[in-house]
Amino acid sequence: MTATSEETPKNAPLAAKADALTQAPAGTITLPYYGTSGGPMTKSGYALIVRCTIRDADAARHFDALVARTLEGVREEPGALVYVNHIPDNEPLQRVIYEFYPDEAAFQTHVNQSHTQTMAKEVEQYLVSMEITFLHEQAGKRPAQAP
């Protein structure tokens, strides 16, 4: 499912979508670029994939530096279980960020962090497009939890 919102449709300018992040009512999951989430995820976690198309090689370098700075803050978030930036094979101007949180509350905490909001405000200048897909787990394997 790709998230969209009446307030910030998928095709709205990125700046307008980023503004929605800071203007969301309390308790609403409003994300930069793509609006509100499409509903609660499964009890087993809250996951999404962010696929970015970057303008050019110079913009890709800046985008990667912005993600690296953002990761400094994400690493301090106990609820951000996975936050990984990937470059797909043979697609040097694509980035795929996989995010996984234990629940919606942890995701909302991530969205409200200053490093996440900074990324939301700065990323537009490097992108041609961004697509966000929320994932609903069907089955999987996880590391064993300590007793």
C-alpha cells in the first residue's frame, strides 16, 4: 500500500508535503512527502520502504551525506530497529531506505525527532521523486530474543 493523504496528495510538491510533518495534529502520523499512513500495521511491527529517485550524481552525494547525518540521530532512537539506506544494483540514482519499528508509537516518535524533520525539510532539493510503501507483514524470521 502506498500512503497518500487528502491534505498532502502524492503528487503535491515535496515542500508542501514536508510542511505537513510539522503541522500534523497530535496523534496523527503525518509523514514528509506522502501524507498520513494508511492505518495501523500488524502487531508484529511497523515497516516502510522509501524509494527515492535522485536528480544527478552530485545530488546523490549530498543525499547520502544527509542520510548519514540523519542516521546519527536515528541510532539513538530505541524504537528505530532498522533504518538502512540501499543503492539498488545498476541504479546509481536510486536509493531505497528500509525502516522497521516495533509499533506505530515508535514510528511516530521517529517522525517527531528533529533529525527526521531536518531531513524532511532538506531532502527535496536532491530528488526527482519519492515513493513510500507501508508494509504489512505476512510471515518472517527474526533474531531470537534473549531470555
